[in-house]
Amino acid sequence: MVGAGPAGLATAVPRSRTSLRRCLTCGPVGCCDDSPSRHATQHFHASAHPVIKSFEMSAP
């Protein structure tokens, strides 16, 4: 299950593997375009913040 957190971004771990992106202007993390919800793209359209970076958490 995916819930909505601040700015409507995903807060729960998705059931399938998706790529995460972090906004370098204000910091929220959202799923990328390989996810049905496309939270990072939604954030871009709502904020016009143009720069993102991959935010992949790898196992230690």
C-alpha cells in the first residue's frame, strides 16, 4: 500500500521495485516514471523545480 505524505508524495514502500528521485531544490523523494503514480513528475509540474537526482537506497 502507498500512502500520501507531505506534498502528496509516496510514503510507503511500493510492492514492486520502482526508481526513486529526490528534488534537489526542496528535498522530497518520489517515485519516477516507471511507477504508475509518477510522484516525482507530479512534483516537478506542481513546483517547477527542474533538478532531481536518483535516490536509491542500497543494502549495506
